Amino acid sequence: LSISQQRKLEEQDIWKLNDKDDVAGLVDGFDSAYDSLAGDYGEGRKNPVVFCCFKSKMLHAFFRQHWAAIRMAGVNKIAADVAMLSQPLILNEVINYLMYTPLSGNEAQASTLFCKPTNTSDGTMTTCPVYKDSDGFIMVAILFVVMSIFMLCQNFHFWLAVRTGSQVRSTVQALVFRKALKLSPSARNSVNVGEITNFMVLDAEHLLFLFMMLNMCWSAFVQL
């Protein structure tokens, strides 16, 4: 800010992006992944089966390029879902702790996650162990740890998904721009500026949301 008040900012005044977020590096990585699929998508060959049948060589190249980030985001999403599903179980134990204590007089009706009172053959009811005073602190500590894991994994997954989607969008925009510069005069006459703009803006934005919501396709079934 202090430099901008003194003179006009130049390229060397702005900090550089991480190498993994730099467009030039992203395009080079895509070109390498795209070229590595030449044998699989050659003439007379069937499309390879990875996750599903990739009919688009370009989409397959994007998945190969960003597979490590997609996999890491999926692992964090699984951890977040497990932590989220564990919270009601732990909260139920906390409620039972508050209701069934030695002072409540309800020891015979105590029902916990690992113990359910049942009627015996002689008509009596089996009782569950009464909670200790220290059990409440342990449950609260476990609940705090589980909620912390949920928040950390959920936000880290969201960050990875948004970063991957943004990288794909930037790569597509750079590829379309590079292709537009190489069009011959006859090809330029067949494609108007609006179509090129749609490729660089709308279609690239669709790929951004695809990679952002990719892990939600299976996570929704887990949460159900």
C-alpha cells in the first residue's frame, strides 16, 4: 500500500503466487497429463475406465493432473462426515449422564450407548453402571475433540475443493486464450467473440463448480 501511494505498481512489486497456483505451471502440468493419454485415446483404442468411462480426454487429463488434491479432499470429507455422525451419539451419552446419576434415583432406567436395561426371567430389571462424576468431563472433552476434527476437516476439504476448482478454471481460460491466438483467419470467421467468451467464462465456471462439489456426490449418501 505504501508503494502504491508513491508510484504506479509494476509486476515485480506484486508477490508471486505459489508454483502450484501459477497459470503457467498449471498449463504445463495439463499438457503433460494430456500428452500422457495419447496412447489411450489413439485411433482405434477404447476409452480407459477410471472411476467411470471418460469420453473426454480433456476431463481425464484434469483428473489425472489434480488426482492427489481430489484424493486428499475426499479423505478429509470422510473424516468430517464420521465426526459429524459421531456427535449425536456422544451428545446422547451426555444427556444420559445428566439424567441418570446416583442422586437422580433413576439408576435402574439408565440406558447408555453400550448398556440397555432389560427384564430378566424373574421379573427384575438389570441395571446399567451408574456414571461417575469424572465421566462428564471425559464426555465433554471427547465432544470438543470430535467437533474440532469436524470443523478442521470440513474447512480443509472446502479449501482444497475450491483451490482445485479455481486451478482448473484458470487452466481452461488459459487454454482457450492460447487456442484463440492460434486460430487461422478462416477459423476466426467461423467463431465469434461471444462463443470464445462463453468458453472462457461460463464453461470454465462450470468446471469450477464440478470440482468443488465432486466429493458431495458420495458424501450425500453417507450422510443419509
